[in-house]
Amino acid sequence: MARGDRRVKLQLSPAWHRQTFAVHLLADHIDGMPERAELVQGLVSGPFAVYAGDAFRVGHRSAGRRSYTLLHLPSQTPKLKLPRIGLCRQAALDFAECDLAWENAWAPDVTGPDLEKAREVHRRWIGWREL
């Protein structure tokens, strides 16, 4: 760190804890559900949370297809859908490496010097496919 550099790396708790939180769900035109907010139970660490479901619904669609979503907690905005909780937690660690204003409750205001790095992390995880 250069002298006068006040950047502080976001520290995520290694012990994620269970908590109830709100998630902003998108309109689901297939099931006829409007855009809405729902309370969900999931895992939380810092400004990130993980819940079972996707950006349109809470819970799993069927017993065989599981999906979990990484959420930016202050804005209640779903960021990534992945097939396992552990992958969401790893993605959160990757995002935490980026120097951004994660505490902002309005997702477009989450900015900082590592914005391009965060976009690359997002692109990498969006492209992730289980082999």
C-alpha cells in the first residue's frame, strides 16, 4: 500500500450465519408473479447473502434442480445463480477482493477503483458451468 492509501479490504466472516433477509425478486412471467420483495432465510456474511432459489423465486423449482443465488444484501439485488451454496460463497470471496463501496443500498452506487475487476469476476462466475 502506498503512503496515504486508505483502502481497506472487505473482510468476510469465515463463519457464515443463518439469517432472515429481504430479496427483491423480478417479475416471473411464466408463473404470472409480479416484481416483489420476499423474506427468505439464508446464509449471510458481510454485504453478501446466499439463498435457495433464483432471481424470480425463492426455493427450488423441483427436487432434482437446485439453484442458489448470491445476493448483494444492502440493495437486496440477486447477482449470481449457481448450482451449489459453496460456489456462491467462493464468488462472494472473489467479489470481496474488489475495492468497492459494497455498503451502498442502491446497486448502481456500488462503485470504486476496482469496478472493472468486479465486472471481470462477475463475467467469470456467470460463465461458470459444472463439468
